[in-house]
Amino acid sequence: MPFSVMTPTLTEQEQFLWRAFLRKDIPEIHDLFERANEGDDNDYAETIQDLERQYDDPWSDPRTDARTIRNLAGKLVGFLRVYVNPKPQHENVAFLDKEIAPEARGQGLEEQALHWMEERAQERLAGAGKTESASKLPRLIRAGFQESASDQIELYKRRGYRHVRSFYKMERDLDQPIDANPLPEGLVFRSYSEELDEKMLAAFNEAFGDHWGHQDVTEDEWHQFIMDASDVRRDLTLVVMDGDEVAAFSINRVKKAENARLGIQRGWIGTLGTRRAWRKRGLASALLSESMRRFKAEGLDWAGLGVDAENWTGALQLYERNGFKPFKTRIVLEKRIG
């Protein structure tokens, strides 16, 4: 029987079949993402390899926290997934992930999908907040959208969501001169190596611990979702060492699938962080310049990065001084439920 989410009409029941997310669905989900990205002029591209890795996510059980949606012909037209940290720290948040194929939009499916995700999110938030410490945390639901997705944004706002954050994608032409920005005396660059893993993870959690929305990454998550991601280039990933201490880092990426679809050669300064004791010493600028030099030596034409538009450390201004310009905006919507 079709999975029903909100007492749909008979016509709606006949249009779509809802099922749990199975590993065998991954190739079709990848195809759905590609169709949606092309229709929405989205430059993001997921790989099948990463979807395989993300299937067993500790924050989201694919059997209960995700749904595939098919039309009567059996074609996949929707994918939903809800993520909740089972051990919340600063806030108890459910993240909603939804993709509806362009040809299936405007038939009421978006509203049904949001209703199902909200119900599942509230169930998960109640479960994650059972401990005494977690029960005192605010319970929130968040979703992110490209700024151009006006219909989706309006739908969520009608359901009580508000715009809480903006993130820019920025890029820079590597043919433009790259400032020297040397490291302070006594500090050196190293390329990533597995022997640095433990120190890198600790530095990552410290560097972003005071940033909006951060939740500490575990050792398993560090490998599954960060360092083992298919687009991470370990040879281009930089670590600033102060003796035996990791002072700062830039986890750099080359998204081959995205570059192929867009017909460009772009590297991403994926995650750049500086530990508190080493801030205000020019390490971020040095990492930017060295990353760009290595990108250019690799034959790449552009450098890209993402930034929280309201980052209190002044990251946006730093990137602008180094020649980066925004080219897309993603916004985060949020609803507080307790």
C-alpha cells in the first residue's frame, strides 16, 4: 500500500507511492538530484559514491527518517530525509532535506512532503531530548534553499519558518595576481596526512566551536563525511603547524562531477579554520593564498568557497580582500517548536 502522510485525497493517493529509503534506490536518487540541479540552475553535484557513504548516517535512519516517492509508472520523483543529532549539544535541531523532480512540482507534493518531514522531525527531536541536559535545549527545525527557490521559501514561510541566516558561494579567477600572504615566522605548511587525523579533528571542533550552528564532529563522522568524501583532495589540503600543534587548516576539494557538468575547472577551499590561540595572525590569508597557488599549479582556473554572511570573525571581508566575489546565495529557514 502507498505510504500516506496526511490523509491525502484519492487522486493524490493514486498519483504517488511513498516508500522507505533502500540502498538500491541510490542510483535513481542520484539521477533525481541531477535532474533537479539542471532544472534549478544549481551548480551542486552529488556523487553516487558519496550517497553510498551517507546511507548509514548516524543522524538519520534511512528506514524511518527518509522516504522515496514514485509516480505510478515507477519513476522516482521525490526524496525526503530528516537528520537529528542523537546527542545534541547547544541546540536540538532537525535538518530537513527534500528534493522533488521538476515535473512533479505544483501538484501538492511539496506540501505533503513538508508535512511528513515536520511530523518525523518532531518525533526525532522528542527522542533526542530525553536526557536532562538535552531537554533544556531549544527544539528547532531548519532547512536550506538556494535564494532563487522563491516558491519553496514562500511555502515554508507560510508554515511558520523564518529566514535566520544567509551563506554566500564566492569565487575568484586564478588568473588574477595572488597576494603573497606568508606565514608568521616559526609556522609551516604541511599537506594532510593520516598521522595528523586526531589533531586535525580536535582543531576542527575547536576552530568552529564558537560558530553559528556548530555541533562537534565525532571520529567516525570525521572520516565518513569529511576526510573520506570523494571530492576531498588530501594532497591539496593544507595544515599550518606550530611545532607539534595544528594551528589552522584548509580542507580543499575538487568537485569533478560539478566541474564536468559546468564545463569549468574550479577548486574549493572547502573548510578553512583557525584555532583561537592563533587567530588575528594572518593564518587564514596565508592558507587562502597557498591554496590558490596549489590550485593553479594543478591546472585549475577558479577558486571557490562558502561563507556565513554573518560570520563574526570577519571571514567575508577577508575573502573579499583576497579577490573573492559572491555568485550565489543560500538561505536557512528555521522554525522553533519548543
